[in-house]
Amino acid sequence: MTQAREAVRRALACVDEPAYLALDDGARLPQTAGPAVVTRMLERLEVEPGHRVLEIGTGSGFTAAVLSRLVRPGGHITSIDIDARLTARAAKLLDSDGCRNVRLVTGDGTRWVPDSRYDRVIAWVAPVRVPDVWVRQAVPGAVLVSPVHLAPLARAMAVVRLRRGPTPDRLAADLLMPGGFSEARPEPHDHWPVPSYGVDALTRDAAGRMWWVAAEWLRAHEPAVGMRLLELMITDGWHTAWPVPGERGADLHAYLMAARPDGLTTAALGAQGWGAGYSQPDGVALVGPADDLFVAGAPAAAERLDRWAREWRERGRPGMADLEPRLHRRGSGWDVRAVVP
């Protein structure tokens, strides 16, 4: 791991990130993964010189440039993106950066990838499940690192590391990491804050800020139920300090994604980011982005979330690093779920 970390550090230092992210008008190309998450994912990918790497989600081309350096000499990168504008832009930047070992392809990388054999696969967008097409074209022993959904809810994401066995049906998961990403879509999109998967009701407040809510129980009701819940959140919701200082909301989020209790909910809170917790038709209680508590409506919602938090404490406050990934074959891919050991 130390060797991989040092190799990634050197490769990152060789790439001018601002040159890849800066647009002609002076704006910055949106990049949903922060630098720390990108670094951790590249380290866990364990890339070596000579490797053939498949990258899903070219984006700015920055990570392709980093991978290009990691696989030299003798290696090759195939990078695929749904947006032809991005692959065309990245092609110019990579060419000027001397990255001659990168092939850029436009297409839906969750359904099709160029026919080849890959030693490593890394994705920067979150599919609903790990696609078979990645596993089939990976060589035995290949490492795959990708964001995935741990529950059928918007933003219920983590990053998983997988290892392919001797045959495509022999796939093992050995690591989960926190990480939030844009969700994989079948066509290009420009609306970064709006998830494509798992949202059950969506609206904007008077200032135009996005609010949405995702909860499996909502799917048994008319759409108006979700819209009334959002209206309650916008008009009556309030934030307060989390009752136990020092506890990490992200760790409770991770635990809830593994436990998946009835009423589990994720929601966007306008200008306040998003939260995870409990909801019912007349109330909601969520752990917010600043380790705070967002509450609206009936007190029973906050009481339920408090009970979940007590159970989490009794189990030692596990976070994402403490969870174990489990794979389940489903349709044309693999679902990833988390369990508390």
C-alpha cells in the first residue's frame, strides 16, 4: 500500500489539475469527487506500470492524465464518457500533455465498453449496480474500484473495491470507502445537483433551491404524499445541534445504509446540502451535512432517529471503514450491500 500511495503522489504532482478543470470562460468544470476521495480511490486501485486500465467517466481528463503516468512504461488507458463534448475536450488536453497512451471513447460505459482485457477498472460515476460488462472484460485477478449504491435511495453511496476471480462469476468485494459522486445516466446532463436514481419527490423553494426526498415507503403512496412532506420540510423545518458533540454524522449515515431500517430516508435540504434519517407522512428527522439535526413535523420522527442513533452507539459507532461489503447477483450486474460485522 505504501508503494501504491507513493506512486499516486508522484503521478498527481506531475499533472496540472487547474489546466484540466478550467473552462474557457474562467469557470471551473464541475467535479463531484473531492481530491482526497480521488487520491484514495487511485491508491486502492493498485495500478502498476504496464497495466491496461478502463476508466468510466472521463470528465475533465485529469484522472486519465494521472493514470497515464501510473501505467508507464508499456501501459494503456481506455477512458469512456457519455458526453462527446467532454471526450473531445479531454482529447485536446491529454494530447497537449503528452498522454499518448490514452484512448478516449464516447458511450455509456455502464452498458458497453471497448472490447479488450483490462487489469484495472475505475469509475467516477455511480451505477445502480456493478455492470457485468466490466467484470467480463477484466482479467483474472483484476481490481475494480467504483462508487455504488448501498440502498435504492438517492445519495446512498459508497466506493467499493472488487477483485475478479478465475471466472467472471467469481467476484469478491474487500473494501468500502465513503464517497459521493454523480450518478451514471444514459445521456449527458448538466444538472449536477439532481440525482437520477432513487428520488421519490422533488421541488424547488422560493429561492430556486432544490429539495428532494427519497424513501422506500413513499413508493406505496400517491406522489402528493411526497410533495406534502417536502412542503412541510421547506416551511417548518429547522436545524439544531446534534445531541452528542463529536459524533460524526457520516458514520451514522453509513450505519443506516447497512442496517436499512424501515423508514430510512435521504433528502436534499436546499442550500443546506443533504441528510439521511427517518421520515413518515407527517414528519422527518435527518442527520445533516454539518453533523447537525434537521427536524420537521411530528416529534415521532425525531424519536425514531434517536432510537436508531442509540442502537448505533451500542454497536460502537461504526462508520464506513467498519462495514463489510456483500455482493448479490442481480440481472446484468452485482448489487453491493453493506453489513455491520
